[in-house]
Amino acid sequence: MSNTPHTEAPFEAVPAVWHQGLTVGRYHLLARIAVGGMAEIWLARQAGLKGFEKFVVIKRILDGLGTDPEFVAMFLDEARIAAQLNHPHIVQIFDLGEEAGAFFIAMEYLPGENLAAIARTGARQSQPLPIPLAVRVIADAAEGLAYAHTKTGPDGKLLGIVHRDVSPQNILVTYDGVVKVVDFGIAKAATRESQTMVGQVKGKTAYMSPEQAKGQSLDARSDIFALGILLFELVTRSRLFQFSDPLEALRVVASDDPIPLAHERNPEVPATLGLIIARALARDPDQRYSTGRQFQYALEEWLRSQPEVPGAAELAAYMHERFGARIQERAKMLEAARNGEVSSTGIRRAVSSNTGDSMPGRAQVDEETTLEQSLRKRSRLSMTAAAVGGLLLLGGMGAFFALRSGGSVEPVPPPVATPPVAPAPPILTIETDPPGALIKVDGQEVGHSPLTLDTLSVGEHSVAASLEGRLPAERQVKLANPGERAMVLLALAVEPAPTPNPPPTSTETASPSASQSRPAKKAAMGKLTLDTTPWTRVFLRKQRLGDTPLIDVQLPAGKYQLKLVNEEKNISTVIEVEIRAGQTTAKKLRL
């Protein structure tokens, strides 16, 4: 026997085998819940001091791929990109680790369903997702993507993140009604180590933008197009693109064929909403919403025009109605997994249903393809089946629930033991110029300005202010969503002193038409100086006055309602100001 030492790395000589009960770093493996062509997904528990405990999902590179430089680079890119994103509507990445030569990502546990499961279950139960709830889901997803699109690095430079795989499997709704965008596995960032070259197509063909199908360079507008497809399919309950093979799919998506209007496909869709969707689905990127935030705002404006504006509570109620049995079964499964009393097979059985990984409609042939893959067999870096592909693409706990097999689901009443968390109340801040005015909301005295209220319900409220020596002012304020922060500023004009009517002059008596022939006086002008923290764009009757700080902007004397918008900070509020002739009205606001 030779005494020459081995030079191979230990994990190459003896591949690491993960098993139930193994501790990997800070995580205790409970069960393997899925495996695909590239990675395996584990449910794990992170334990800490004094009974601290948290469930996580771990995505681990399969043995054999850990030595593939291209795949490892892609896997690490996913972790680097996603780890920089911290937003309520994006799955949270906790950790990137390595165990015996195999890389893994630990991420947020999300008990919920992807859009494909929601749409199919709703269709099977003849209770499809209501149109306002579908708009709420896509608006929240647009908010999360807008955050990713505008994310900057430590140096302040834009990261240039584009998701590139916005699809039903990658939008998750938790049982508490929270929308999450998951799996940035093929996301493209300007700073990523392994770059995707122009001309290489990745993603699911049925949810690609035309420029993506052509292999062109992409920006945020490509993700907006994909969101438009999702909303079209949710509200029309039909597929947008129909195809029989991958090459045909690319041709259909990349063509100049007109895209149908949602309100023509389904007359239940209001025309106003159909036109919003149509703009998101413009084949020319320059004709679409330029940012995810713009698309979100358009959807939010439409929701505010509805009799009831849905939020997380309404989404949670729908989820409990449709998936009540599964919620109870999974709760039991987690308890059993915590105690080591369930196998991987048991967990997979607990999370399975007869829902597929695509939206309802005509079956498609292989929805995931690239230009290269459509001409030859997929490489080992490609998904081997659409179901497993959807599973891995879910990334976080979406991966936990993406595997579907047989079994039916019947709706049951929501479990009493785990009701949805009560939504936070809206918060309204009321200020007056000058301060100290008596404030009434819906006819009831609530105090003196300035003040902040967190006791109002969602809906419309009347806000009135009065102060001695000033004319009273009143505004209608609409609080659309739980947890929303709004501000109203009421300008109280000086009460004019009464003056007697002067007798008519002889000239006026003799020639009543003389005054009529005089040229009209020019409107008296005043100036507005406005500063806000953070900065905002200022609009007057849809005309942009500029960005704060505004200094000595001339306006005719009178009262105005100004809209203040900062998309990055999710600010959109209306204030009231009074411009006095020959004077400067100065305001400094913290929003």
C-alpha cells in the first residue's frame, strides 16, 4: 500500500450525503421535501437560546454539480443578489453556507401557495380569485419588483437587477395574505459574477417579454410585461399565449401580433382595468409603464375607485376558504417534524394536491426553454421536468409547496386556532396653517392640530378644522388600506372684515356699461416655497410643478390641492395650501 497522501478534496473522494436529523451549520434538517436536476430542498429548523426556534428552507447544490464552475457561479449569484434585497414582498435570504464542499442557501419559510395553485384550486372549486384580489396580488408583486429594480449597492450605484422569471410559480401568497416574489435564481444584475450574454434566453416562454424571447438586453420593463401577463390570466381566467412546442412559443411571444384586451376576453373585467393591463402588455417597451412603481400606482388608483379596497386581511380570508384543509394538515406536519415523527415522504404527502405548476387553460408543451434548448436536449444545468422546475424556481417556502401530486382539496371553515393576524390600522396625520385649530373627524372632536390618529377605520372620513379669526376648512380623506400612512394639510384663510357697500358713483349710475368695458384685471399673484423630507415630486391638477424644494413658484392667489409623490419611499399624499396675493406661502413638511 502506498503511503502517498491523497490530494483530492474530501468532498470529492466521499460525496456528502445529507439525511434527516443531520445538523448543517446552525440548521437541523427535518426532511428533504423535493429534489430536481440541480438542487435539493430541505425543511430545517434553526434553534437558539431559551427555546428560540425558526423554520427555514435550505436549497443545496446536488453532488456532482458542486465542481461545475458555471453552475456554482450561477448559484452564488442567486445568493448574492437575493441577500441584498430586504422588502416585505420579496423572499428573505438568511444565509449562504458550505458543508463538506456543497454550497447551500438558507431562506425564509413561507407557508402559502403560488399563483398557479391558487388559480387552479379556485377554478376547480368554482371560486376563482376575485378581480380586486387579483389586482391586489399583482400590485404588491410590482411593489417588490420595483424595490429590486431600484436597489443600489454600498457605493450608491444602481445594481440593475431584473428578475427575468416572473411567472405563476414565482409569485407566492402566504396564508396570512402576504404576497412574495421568490427565486431570483436567473435574475440579472449589472454586478453579478456570471453574466448572461445578450442572445441567451432564460425563463419560461409563456411569461417572457418580446425582447426576452428575442434574446435582447433587458431592463425592468421586461418584468412589468410578465406581471401584465399574470394579471391578464388571473382576471380573464385564460392563458394569454397559446402554443404547441417551444419554438412556436418563442415565435408567438416575439411576434408583432396584437395582444387581446382583457376586458374583451372577459366582459367581467372593467374597461379601465383592461387598459391598465394593456399598457403593461405593450410589445414596445417604450409604451409600457417605465417602472414597477408606476404600474403599482396605476393598479392602486384603480383599487381606490372600487367600493371596497382589498388588503392582506381579505387575501388571507380567501386563502383560508380555499386551502383550509391543507393549512390544518401542514400545521400538524410541522409539529410532527419538530418532534422527529415524520418522514420526507410524509411531508411530501402533506403538501401535495392535484394542482399543477401552470395556470388554468390549455395545456402547454414544456413552458421553460431557451433558444439553445429548443434545438437540442437540455444540458444538465437545465430543469428536467416542468413540475420539478416550478418547484426549484420557487426558491423559498414556495419550493416547499410547489410539488403537486394526486389528492383533492375540499374547502373547510378557517381554523379557529390560527386566524389571520389583525391588520394594522391606517394612520392619519392632520396639520393646519396656522396650527392650533380644532379638528373634527366625521363630526367628532379629536383634538387640536397638529395631531396623528391611529384609531380610524379604512374608508372615507370627513376632516374639518376651525380657528378663531379664520375661515373653516374641510376635506374628504380616503384611507384605502390597513397600515396606510396619509397626511392632510388644511390652510385656514384669514376671515375678512365686513365692509359696507359704497353707494354707486355718478359715473356708474350714468353709464352702467362703462365698468363692463374696462379691461379685466390680471389675477393677483403670490409665491409658494415648499420643502419636504424626503423629497417629493409636486403636482397641481396633473401638471408637475417640480421637485422639492420649490422656491418662489408663482401661482395665482387662491386655494390649491397639491399631490406629493416619492415612488422610492412609497409616498403619495395630497396637501392643501393657500396662496395669498403679494405674499410668499412657505411650507416645510416631514412625510
